[in-house]
Amino acid sequence: MVDNAVRQQAIIARIERLPFHSWHVKMRVIVGVATFFDALDAVMIAYILPVIIPLWKIPLSDVGFLISSGYVGQLLGAFFFGWVAEKKGRIPALVWTVVVFSIGSLACIVSWSYWSLLIFRCIQGFGLGGEVPIAAAYISELCKAKGRGRFVLLYEMIFAVGLVCAALLGYWVVPHLGWRYMFLIGAVPALMVPILRRGLPESPRWLANKGRFDEAEKVVSQIESIVSEGGSKELPAIDQARLAPVPIKPTRWAELFRGIYLRRTLTVWVIWFCGYFCNYGLAAWLPTLYSRFYKLPLKQALLFSLITSCAGLVGTLLCAIFIDIMGRKTWFTGAFVGGCLFMFILWSTGARDPLVVLLYSSISYFFIGSISVALYLYSPEIYPTRMRALGSGVGTAWLRVASAVGPIAVGLVMAQYSTAAAFMLFALVALFGAVITGLFAIETRGKVLEELSP
């Protein structure tokens, strides 16, 4: 067992000494294409609703359930594919998530009623729920500690880009080609499956943790050869002194709630829930809010939603640049406070003017949107390899719970009280997220994954 622990330590040290190279960028781009369409598919329903609500005469009370159906599927998929990634490997699990959500997107094209679309969205969501957390774990496992935040978040920005492109496509495709073409675009990742299978190696950290040392060493040797350009460039020296031998343990669900991981698990669950309650609650309802409550033309409603999505993209870019400087805990806490503040201001003004809603919701989304993406960096950092995909997947399950509950809660609050009251709800959720993060989150900046999680 000691020999195996030492072999695992050596593999990790070899990964940690590798400088970032174009190979890492290539790997990030291949995985990023699937993540881009994950984001696109996750929120495209928001830009279809203004068309299908009058087309199928959907009661406003049922709209939240249609939005939430995809997130219910994602909740189930996060648990299932997180388990598959720990048992069968990152790449096989990643491939199957792409296959499932592509098939679900194709099925949505032929939807003929409210209930058919609700069911097909749930199937689509089952695949979506597993893809991003597995991809995030995989990217993190191939990165060294120094600069990991910026490297991973520049990859995760593709998720924010996908959200913006969903708004862009909704703005043009829905009025000109029809809503079904949105789902056709969402099925494009099926073409990526051969590239995912052949173009990406299995995570050497995962292989070593499973005792498959010969395979892990082969993968690391291949990467070293690429990074050193066939041996023509000298690689940094291997430094094993920084790392203690890593014990090999099996994946156990119960470990998420034991020892140091109990606090981490509960804290990151709260961050996932609060961040995405606000994120997807805003993204899902704003187009309908502008068109149904403020009576704006469809194109203007979609344009306003696009502006808000762009604000979130800018916030994510700044997060990628500064999170390795400020730290994860500081960034999350500050972003929650910023989101809370401008939602509170919007509530206090009464949210009567759509231009005021556009301004303050966009500023709030600037902060909240960065949390949503940075969580895919943070969650893999706080768990060991033996349960990194599982812990990240279970964490994202609370994203799905929030994304399912949020739209329904917002719809009920607006129906029972007012539009302004919905923004107060967002402010309170963000405030709770700020308090829990500030009190209980740990800092992970600049630390080797195995240092953080023995």
C-alpha cells in the first residue's frame, strides 16, 4: 500500500511540474465545446417561452414547472453521472452525458404540447446535469496548482459565453426560423463524441487513484512528451518533497459528510443553491417578464435579456483574471453582496420601469453570474480525487434544485404579491449566500489538490 501511495505521489508531482502548454489549451477547447452547448441548452427554454406560451395557451402558473422540468432531469443526471465518473472514468462518463443531452434536444424538436416538451426537457436535462461537473473535475485534475484558477475559469467562461449565445440565438432564430431550430442547434454536440473519445486521455489522477499506475504513467509520459516537444525542451524538476504520499481509498458516498468534508459539503451546497437560485431565476424569467408584464415587443424583450447576459459574461471575465489574486472565498462573498445590493435597490424602487429593471438586474447579474461559473473551479478543489467528480456532481445537484425551485418560487411570488417582491426574494437569497460563504468557506488559492484534500 505504501508503494502504491508513493507511485501515486510521483504521478501527481509529474503533473504539477508541467508548465501550461498549447496541449492544455487544446484539451480545454475540446471539452469546452460540450460545455458551451450545455449552457446553451440549459437556458434556451427562456427564449422559447414567449412564443409557446400563447401558442399552446399555457397558464402562467404552469410556466415555472416547464422551466423547472429540465432542472429536475439535471438533478438526477448529476447524481448518476457523478457516480459513473468515479467508477468508469471521466471520459466515458463525459461521452455519455453528451449523447444523452443531444438525444434529448432532438426529441424536443418534435414536441407537440406542454407535456411532451416537459418530458423531453427532463430527458435532455439528465445528460446536461452530468456534463459540466465531470468536465470541471477533469480539467482541474490535469492542471498544476499555480495559475489553476485562471486556467480553469478561462475554460469555464465558455459556459457564460454559451448563456450569451443562447440569448443571441433566441433574439434572431426564434423570430426568423422558429423555436424548434433552437433545439436543433442544441443537438450539435453529438458530432463531438468521436473527438471526445479519441482526442482526450483519461485523467492520470483518476487512473492512479484506481491503482492503474501503468496506464497513468503512460498518459503522463505522453503529455510530458508533447509539452517538452519530443524532448527538445527541458521540463522543470520534479518536486515530490511538497507532497506527502497519497493514500489510496475507495469512493464512499458517506465520506462527503465525515471529517473535514462535512463542513465543505454543506457550505458548497449553500453556495450552489443561492448562486443559481438568483442566476437561473433571473435568466429564466426576464424574457417573459419583459414581454408579459411590461408588454414589450418580443424582439425588445429578448434584446434586454441579451444585455443582462452580456453583463454576466463581463463579470465572469473579471473573475477569471482576479480570482487567483483575491482568492475564492473573498470573490464569492463580495459577489453575493453586490448581487444582493442591486436586487434590494430594484425592490425599493418598485420595479415599475423596464429600463430600471434592465439596469439593476444587469448589474446584479454581473456579480451573480461570476459565482455560477467560479463554482465549477471551487467544487473540484475541495474534494480528493477518489470523490472529486462525485462531490462536484452532488454539489451541482443543489444547482438543479435551485434552478427547479427558483422559477416556481419567483412565479408564485409575482402572482401573489408583485414583480418587485420577486427581486426582494433574490436579494434575501443572495444575502444568505454571502453570510454562509464568509463564515464557513475555505480558501483554496494556489494549493495542490492533494494538499487541500488528503
